[in-house]
Amino acid sequence: DWEEHLAVKHFSVEGSLEFRSIVFVPKRAPFDMFESKKKRNNIKLYVRRVFIMDNCEELIPEWLNFVKGIVDSEDLPLNISRETLQQNKILKVIQKNLVKKCLELFSEIADNEEDYKKFYEAFSKN
């Protein structure tokens, strides 16, 4: 996306698992947002600053496919495979936290009337 983002949220989670993430909402909706066959690569997964995967569908649900960002985890092993990722409990916790932070980001957008109007105009199409 070449335009400035609408909203951004940078956060780190510490406790039973540790990861850092940055997510942002683009100003305009992608033209193919509702295409189900499209390959999604909106959230990139890193482990200890080493790129692991571009298209990690387990990190974010399909209804948040317009949110873009990066997740850097300290707790996943570096030599992780796709099959192992699909059954990993750490990824489920990361997904839960990402959804929670995205909803917080949407409420921050809703607090600013001008930003919310732009968000609604871009993403309210059926």
C-alpha cells in the first residue's frame, strides 16, 4: 500500500508467552477484499527477528483479512514447519491477542469521528 495508514497499533505481550507485533489498518480497502480464493499474506511471522512465513492463515481470522502487520515471537522454534504451526497452541494464543488488539484499534478509530467516517466508507461495502 502506497498511502499513509489509517491507524496503527504497536504492542508487546509478555507472560506465559512473549511476542511483539505491529498491526495497521490501511486507508482504503483492497479491491479484492471479498475474493475467497485470494492468497492472504497480510500478517508476516518472524521468530527472533528471522522471517518464517509470509502467509500464516492461523494468525488472524478471515474476517480481519484487511489488517496488515508483523508478529515477532520469542517462543516458537526457528525450524518450525507448516504442519507443526497448524497444531501449535502458541499460535492460538497469538491469534487471540491479535484479534483483541485489532478490536482495540477499531475502538480507537471510532473515537475519532473523522477517521471513523473514512474507515466506514472504505470497509462497509457488502
